[in-house]
Amino acid sequence: MNQSYLYLLINTGTILFPFLFSFESRVRYVNWWKWLFPSMFITALVFLTWDQIFTVNGVWGFNDRYITGAHFMNLPIEEILFFFTVPYASIFIYAFTNTIWPDTPTLDKYANKISYAMLTIALILLVANYNKAYTALNCGYAVVLLCIQLFLVKGTYMGKFYRFYLWHLIPFFIVNGILTGWGIAEEVVWYNNHENLGIRMGTIPIEDSLYSFSLMLMNIMLIEGFKSRLKKKNALIGA
């Protein structure tokens, strides 16, 4: 196999089955597209800006051995695709679990407490590691999103979000594990350990779990916001 296609194949494999099951009769993920695509695009703009700055400044980078060589704004095309294939596939889990198991009474009860706990941890890590770019920005952005959720949006879907986040960790460990060198000769994405805590979950920097948390939370907040606005608009039309 031409190894320069590995990152592209990871993207393809990530989205393949969720896309094929988008038309499944119970979940009808295709009906989510009107909220999903704008949410992914807005979120991708934020994360790709961050990504591009970190790449230019050597916080992380990409192994030429595993990418095709096509770049846009200093980023491999595969990295840009990541912010669409991974959210598409991951949020399919959110749609699926919400359809099959619509209620999360226990998590609904404790969702705010979980959010406050995560907010506190992120703030402590931010203050303690303000000089480490990846750790600090990860924690800082998580703080921003959690504050928006807790004090402005106050969405009632956070119990479902936390259930989804736990489920999504299964494909997260597989995809990020490969990208960071699990089962292959070298990593696809390398990290400058001077800019993170240097703690790994297998091959994955521990900050990646918070990175994925923020990536998923921003998408879900936007999706649920778009859904809510549409419901209000339909209600007004119906009235």
C-alpha cells in the first residue's frame, strides 16, 4: 500500500459507515444534515484557525510519509477533512443513541455538576500550564464553551451530550491512536511535548480528550441551537 494515503484512508474509513447508515429508517441521520453541515462548517473554521497557527509554530505537525502532499493554508488536505469526517461520524453516535434511548434521567440530573467539575479542572490546568500552548488553549477553549453552556445557553441536552461523549471515546481512541502512532512505524501527527503536559494515553496526548470534548460540544451546541430556532419558527408559523 502507498503509505502516503494513510491519513486519507483514515478519514475515509471514519466516515464510510456513518454515511452509509445516514439513510437508515429509524435514525434518518440525513434529516440532521440541515443542522449538521452548517454546525460543522462554523466549528471547522474555529478549529482550523487554531490548527494552522499551531502548525506554523511547531506545536504539532504532520509526517510527510503518511500524507498525499496536497496542502491548503499550510495544512494537509487530510487534516482539513478531519474536521468534517470526524464530527460527521461522531455526531451520528449522538443521533443514534438519542433515537434508540431518548431519555437520560440520571445524567440529566447531574449534567450541571459534571460541567462545573470539568470547568474547575480546566481552569486549574489553564492557570498551572499557561505557558504550554496546546494545554493552555485546550483548557481555555473548554472553559469558554462550558461557560457559554452553563450561563448563556443553558441547554437541557447536556445529559445526552455526556452519554454521547463517553460512547464516542471508543472510536476516538482508535482513530487518534493510529494518528499518534499506534500500530504503525511512525506517528501521522507529531506533537511538541514542550507545549503539552507530556502525559499519554497509550500514544495519545491526554489533552486530545479535551480537544475532542470541545470539538464535539461546539458542534452539538450549534446543532441544538439550530434545531431550537427551527422549532420556534415552525411554532410561530403554526400559530
